[in-house]
Amino acid sequence: MRIVAANWKMNLRCKSAVGLASRLRADGRSCWLFPAFPLLVPVAQVIAGSGLVLGAQDVSPEQDGAFTGEVSGEQLKDAGCELVLIGHSERRHGHGERHPLLVRKLKRAAECGLKTVYCVGETLPERQAGRAETVVGEQLGSLAKLSDSEKAQVAAVAYEPVWAIGTGENATPAQAHEMHALLRQSLERMGMKVPLLYGGSVKPENAGELLAQPHVEGLLVGGASLEYESLAAIDNAAREA
Ligand code: 13P
């Protein structure tokens, strides 16, 4: 049984998110759901007491206070979140989030009792320049700044090559395997044993072959998580893996 995490990004509305969550609940599924902030509470109400787990897509590095537009870890917990995504490429590249800020977010989330899903991944130019492993290794280095108790709050590390996100071009199973094996080694050196997720154009058609790789313990799904049929098909593949 592998992890299936659904990153809904800035998609869906209250009705569609609640409808999707309700169907997943009725099936007895146990995916991790990452709705946009305004959808957290309505989705939390629908999935309460089920195997589905709620997560947010970002967290402020600050505590409650005068930080317009930010959402604190305390507020996320209050909304019913157990998880938060940190270091997604759309935050790294779209919002210039870098190592020091990501470390603060990881620490803040841990302090609030939120579990983190830490995302890493190289861009296409970085891969073409033969730097994929170096870049991902450096990104992973943020976790080395955490204390043991903060490390224990890391629920998963997600490898999401930027060139595969939303492009329809997923990493091949061999590419995913290669990077996941490297991540596994680096995490072991840090004394961390966390599940590794693959993300980037995951679809029902490729979920099984990606999950067949030894170090792919789950999937982080964007576009294909927005429709019940495709998410359920990916989750079925994960149940069979
Ligand atoms: P897609 O599945 O749409 O490529 O998105 C992947 C992703 O960014 C999940 O966090």
C-alpha cells in the first residue's frame, strides 16, 4: 500500500472540492489531500473520521500576527490540517523561495505539530547540464538543518522534476528510480527514514510502472488528482503496488 497525495494547487471550488472528497471518503480511500486555503475547512468537515488526511500547500514562517496574506501553522492546525507541503517548485521558482526560508518553514511547521512533505526537483536546464543530482542534493540539504525532533515531523520527501510538472512528460521509471535511490542514501546519512514520493505528470497510465520502482513509495499528483476517476485509478494502482 503506497501513499497517494493530491495537490489540488489553485484549482476547484467549494462544491467541487467537497464533492471530490466525499466520493473518496465513500470509497474508504486514505489519500493525502492538499486543497487551497479557503477549501481546507469544508474539506476537513467532509473527511473527518475517515482515512483521508488533510494538508495545506504552504505555511508562513511566522507565528500568528501582523503578516497580511500569510497563514500560520496554528491556523492550519485549527482548520484540521495534519500536513503541509514545503519547497514545492511552484513556490521555489514562482515565489523565489530558497533554502533559508524553507528551513524556517520546516521548523515552524514542526513546532506547530504539522507534518511536512518536503519537495525537491531540478529544472530542465539543470538536468541537461548534468547537475540534477547536485541540485537535488543541495535542496535536500535543508533537512540537515533540522533537529532530530523536527526531522521526525517530516512525513515524506517528494521528488518532482520541474520539467515533468504539468507538462505531460513524466520522468521515466528509470529516471525516478535513479534519483530516489540517491535520495534514499542521502536521507539515511541524515538518519532519516521517510517515504519517498514521485511527482510530475503522474497519470493512471504511468502510476503502476512508477510505483514498481523500489524506492518510489508514493505519488504526488497534480492535474490528475482533480477528477475523481483519474485519482481513484491512481489510488487503485497504489493499492495494488
Ligand atoms: P502534475 O501532476 O500536474 O504534473 O503536478 C505535479 C505536482 O506539482 C504535484 O505537486
